[in-house]
Amino acid sequence: MKKTVLALLVFALCGISLPSCGDNDEPEDNSIGRYEVTYNCELTSDMCDLLNMEGDFCNENGEFCHFVVPQSMSDKFIFTKFPTEFGFSVEAMSKKPDVELTKDSYSFGITAYLKIGIYSKSGKLLREYQKYAYLSKTTPCSQTHVETELNRLVNSGPIFASFTQVDAEGKIVESDK
């Protein structure tokens, strides 16, 4: 009889303690923990050959960095301090000197995007935003057409620009300058 009572007591204690072993007891923390920001830019080879392309981006420390735009670039930064600002811009600064136009046509194009992944403190993807720009133009080789297009690109200001501010709680408060 003692063995039966002892077995029932052990079984009852196991039944009480088992539900407390579950993984779902603590609520998931969905407060914003970080932003993963990817800057991407691709230029046609003609833009790289004929123009001096430069840009600015904001790194994970909130510092603006100036750079010469290569034909293809992609950088990813993780932001964990708020408030902050992130984004990048691409601009044709000047025509390259002494470039001889020898082709039948030229292609002036850029594909650029800013992708933002917002993650909770527990690592769950909460939201994703993307700012995208695409420009493509093929210009006949006549010196006048190509020169006109090069001058337009140089004098138009940023070809792509997207800067975003995030407040102290990690919420987007402005989506372009």
C-alpha cells in the first residue's frame, strides 16, 4: 500500500511539474531591437566610363561617408541606437575629361535601392521597407545627344537619394529628404 501511495504521489508531482517546463511561458519581446539596412547600386559601364559618380551613405554609427561609386556596390549595416538616420545618395559629379566617343550608342542607367529590415529584440522580422529607383536610357552616338545627356545627368542633382530618420523608439518618422 505504501508503494502505491508513493507511486501516486510521485505521479501527481510529475503531473504538476510538467506543464511548467514548456517554452511558451514567456511572452515574445516584439519591441524594436535593430534595423538591417542594405544599400545597393549598379551602374551601366558607360556611366562609369564617361562620368565621375560619387555618393554619400550613413553608416551604423550615424556618420555620413562620401565615396566614389563603383559600377556595382552593396553594403549592409545594422543599426541598434535610436534616434538615428540612414540612407544613401548617388550623383554624377562631372564628366570625365578626354573621353572619346567611339560607340554607336551609349547606355546610361542606374539601379539603386535601399532595403530596410526591422527586427524585434528577439530576432523576429517585424517589417520590411524598400525604396527602389531604376533609370535606363540609350542615347545615339551623335556628339550632341551624348553631350546633352551627360550634361543633364551632371546638372540634375542626385540620381538616387533616400534618407530616413528613426525616432528614439525605433519608429520611422520621415521617409526622404
